[in-house]
Amino acid sequence: MRRWPWIACGVSLFFCWTSCCAGYDGWQDGGPAYIYVKPTQKSPFHMPYDEGMKCADCHGWDGVDAYTSATMSLKKSAKGRLPQDEIKKAILETLKGSGDYREMYALATSFNDEPLATCAEFILDPETLTLYASSEKQTEKLFHIAANPRVSLVYVRQRSDMMYFTDPTGVQIRGRAVQLKDGDPGFDEAADLCLETAMNHMPEAMKQKMTREAMMANIRKNQLITKVIPERIVITSGDFIRRGLHRKQIWEPRAPR
Ligand code: HEC
């Protein structure tokens, strides 16, 4: 009789273990079926694709990534897709800010599988689409990045008329973050860029209080530069919808031009 509690405990541990792990195992076949669109009939708003393509070409699991059923499947269709240099131009136009490519983003990081989204201003290098931000040491996002350099950023153009359904503007970036501290190669150039663009938006009174040199000394001492090297940028735009294109266009640094 005394054995029963142990057996009960073992059985419940086994079920707990299988249910915890089932989610991960299932992904080999594409995860739960409820995530998928049933490709029987498409709506008049469906994005265009090449003639001869079958629904299953895009609406199945082919093990590429979690985007298989949506955004990344668009790469399979030439119809509706812009060339890489035009996508880059649209990205630059969207993220140019007041002309210095400084804009506000939400930065997503993760520590021990716990995600965190943080608002941060980044400056975009219009040549490479690398992003730079200078921020106070010791903040939560910096711990996250030190532990896990995989990051994602999103830019959303906010609208006062709320017409997001027909005219959205957004940029989603996925990439690798590098932390630069004073003395690291590339720190000086990046810190210069961050301070220069920050000063474009500083009130005169603030500039009076501190010289540029003192501000730079402060950055060197108290701040870290977060450099984000993009691996994929997806831009969504109402302009693409009106032109009959895929509403999302994908830019990748190594994609053929
Ligand atoms: C080139 C890839 C591609 C092909 C081919 C394709 N789809 Fe899609 N489909 C997509 C993507 C991407 C979305 C997600 C759209 C979004 O992000 O809003 C989608 C969304 C849908 C949706 C939900 C939204 C809507 O517009 O109705 C349905 C239903 C659908 N597809 C059915 C079909 C059917 C039926 C076919 C074949 C006749 C088909 N699709 C062929 C890529 C494709």
C-alpha cells in the first residue's frame, strides 16, 4: 500500500513531462494545425503571386522558420515583389526621421526566454542599414543583450486618423546586436553619430549647459553603444497595397539585388 503514493507521483510527473515537451516536439511537423490557414478559398484582399503556383506552395510547413505560412512565403512569388534596391529605398524613406535617420523604435530582447520590449532611439546607417543607439549602462535591455545578442526592432508610424487597415507603415528588423564600450573598435565613430544626431534635436538651453566635449566624455564613461546588424528587414506599407504589390516587402543583406 505504501507504494501507491510513489506510483501516483511517478505517473503525474510523466504526464507533466510529456505535456511540457509536446509543444517542442510538435514543431518538427510545423506545430499545431490551428495555426494554419485552410487554403480552400482566398479573399479578394489576398496578395498577388505567380501564375501556376499552388495554394499549398505557401500554406504548408517547409521547416524554414516560423514565418512559413505568411511573410517569408512571399519570397516564393516574383509577382508582387519589389527588387531589393527599391525595398531598401522605401526603408530609407520611412526611417529617415528629420533627415538624420534618427527614429524611435521598440527593441525586443530576451533573457532566459523572458521577452522585453523597450523604446529606444536608433540611428540608421543608410549604406549598410546597420543601426546604432547609445544608452545608459546598467539598464535591463543591456543585460538581455549581453546574455543573448538575438534582437528584433520594430518601427511603427503612428497615425492620428487610425487608418491602419488601409494605410499602415511599419518596419520589422531582425538581427544580431553587438555592444560597444569605450575603447572598442568602432566605438568612436558610433558615439559621434549618436551624439551628433541627438544634438540635432536638443533645445538650445540644454546645449548651453554642457559642451559637446563634456557630453562625449559622459557617453564614454556612462553609456554603451548597441549596434544592430540586420539579417532581415520587412517593410509594410499602404503604398505597396495601392500599387498591387505584396503589402510586405523583405530586404536581406545577402539577397541577390
Ligand atoms: C506566394 C505565396 C502564397 C500563395 C501561392 C497563396 N497564398 Fe494565401 N496567403 C499568403 C500569405 C503571405 C498570407 C498572409 C497574408 C497576410 O499577411 O495578411 C495568405 C493568406 C491567406 C488567407 C487568409 C487571408 C485572405 O486573404 O483570405 C487565405 C484564406 C489564403 N491565403 C488562401 C489561399 C488560397 C486558397 C490559395 C490558392 C488559391 C493561396 N492562399 C495561395 C501567401 C500565399
